[in-house]
Amino acid sequence: MAAALGDPVRHALESVLEAVRDRTDGAVATYIPELATVDPEQLGVALASTHGVVHEAGDVEAEFTIQSVSKPFVFALAVDALGLDVVRRHTDLEPSGEPFNAISLDEASGRPRNPMINAGAIVMSSLMKGDTADEKFAVVRDGLERFVGHDLVVDEEVFGSEASTGDRNRALAYLARSAGTLGSTAEVATTAYFRQCSLIVTARDLAIMAVTLATGGVNPVTDERVVSEDAARWTTAVMTSCGMYDESGDWMVRVGLPAKSGVGGGIAAVQPGQFGIGTFSPRLDHRGNSVRGVASLELLSQRHGLHMLQHHGPPLSPIASLTREDSGDTIAVLRGEILFSEAEEVLTRLAPLVGDHGCLVLDFSGVTRVGDGAKRVFVAAPELVGQAPDGRARVAVRDPEGVLGD
């Protein structure tokens, strides 16, 4: 009887956790008193694929409050509900290069530098539908529950702790309101924001939230569309440049995954089109990022080539075969996934075969998917090259599976 394959991905995750487990530098957050009581030794990681499979290692069921990891997902909800142009009237999308709680408002416009710092996140919470803090928070919670795929509850002790010590955040809200960028009163905005940050999650939850962005806004575990493709893409872009606060640039060089951290010890990281990762470890560095979470993601990226800008060598040619028929036609059988660069290769390499004698037939029967940009190029090709003198098409398309669409 053959041995079971097991879970090699889980083994890879466990290996990384063992490598970083001895890191004891950093400290749990204390400026929110309730967070100071968290067990600092907890360590977990989960990876969720775009197929909806979740691989886990360590303390993946350990619960903690989402804190700032909520920020990109609330931004996505705001963009989805209001549109990017409206949201940009209330916040910029530029890296701040400053700590998460910095007083970072543009002098001319009064907008926060981005929605990943506290000032911008409070503004995002204020833009949610409703007049009261409860109404706005209900919209936030409903949206985050769809990202996670199950109900979420508030840690009332953490909420009370944040509300009683959150004067700096209230000051940021008042500054934004005085500049005309806040969507409600300061008290409504901060109360909704404090409750948002106090929602209880796990590393598994963060992985599923992250992979929902990776799949263009569809939760692959529940198959529910949570936000639009545009909202998911724009959110991932902002995470790329702003998600790790004043360490964002160094993070992208070393790790290369759009990510968002929180002072609860969580990090959510995205590899667009492939997977989402959630990590949890409570000790934080001086920037407010989880020490062992950062180390885990850096090691995973290095060991397994996860950097989003990693060059993976020459791609497989999209041209599977070329056949010259007795009629004089040339049949080019195409294969695999064809995006814009593959479309460019096909049309550039095959251009010399287009002439007045015989037809170049592009056969898409072996193609699994064609990107929107590539579709436009292929659809335009027959018309652009026109007809031969005998009236026959110089280029024709054979698409039995309909991958080019209508």
C-alpha cells in the first residue's frame, strides 16, 4: 500500500516556525493595557490557496484582536461601496514613512497620507454607511465576516481598553474633521474604529482574508464575492507601498509580499493570484510589527521564492505547434494561459507567416484562459491585417471552447 503524501506545505510552514521560535526580542503592546496580558510565546501561521485549501502550523487557533490588520479590508469595503474617486477625496494613497499613529495629514488638503495609518483608517471607518457608531460598525463587521467566512465577535475588554486610552486617535479624528475629510463626528468615527480593531480573529482567518484579495475579491472557501476585482487590486496596491508602516520599503525588498500588520501580533500577506498567509506572534518590534511574524514571512519568501517580483526564468512558449496544410494554411496551435505578454509573443513571432497566400489560423483549443488585454489584441488582429487579394482572410481564429468570449 502506497504511503500517504501528507501535507508538504504544512511541513514547510512548521519548518519555518521552528527556525524563528527562539526569537525572543520585542515586546507585547502595552499602550493598550489589555494587550499587555497576551501570552507572548504563541506562534502560528496559515496559508490559504486560491483553491480554498488552508494549510496550518503552530497556534493557528489562538485568538487575538485584529487591530490594524483590519485597515486594508475596510478600505476595500469603502472603495467598493463609494468608488475610488470618492474615497480619494478623503485620503491620499501615498507612503507616509512615519509610525502608524503619526499625525499625518496633508497640509494643503487635510487628507491623511494613506488608509493604512490610524488617521486614514479612522476616516475609512467614518465613511461607512450609517449615522451612528453602531450602524457604521455593523457595516464593517458584516464586510469583515464575509472576508473571513464566519461570524466575528468583539473582545469587549480590549474595546474598553482602547476606548479608555484612545485620546491620540480621537485627536487624529478631530484634526481630520476640522479639515473636512472625516465622514462623521469624531466620536462616532473613533468608536466604530475601536470596535473594528477589537474583533477577534485567528491566523487562519487572516490567511483567508488575504487570499480573498489574492483571488480578486472572491472568498475561495465560501465562493462568495466580497468586493469587486478593482477594489481588491487597489487594496493590494496600497498594501504594497504602505502596509508595513515606515518599514514598507525594506519589507518589499526583503519579503516582496503585499502585507498588513497589527499590534495584536497578526500579519496578513498576499501573493496575488496564488495565496494568502496569516501569521500570529504577539511580540512587536519598535515599529509595531510582529518580530516572529516578520521573520517567518521573510524566511518563507527566501526559501520558496515567494517574492512577487521574483523572476522564474523564461516562460513556456504559448505556441505549441505550427503545421502547414496542403491548402496553404498554417495552423498555429496555442496552449496554456495567455496574458498580454503571451499575446505579444504569438503575434510577433507569427507575423512573418501572414501573407497573400494561405491563411494563418490561430487555434485556441489548447488554451485554458485568455486575459482581457490579450483578448482585445487577438480580436483586433484579423481586421487589422485585412484580406488577401483573393478575398480570403489573412488571419483567422479557431476557438472551439470560447475562451475569447463573445
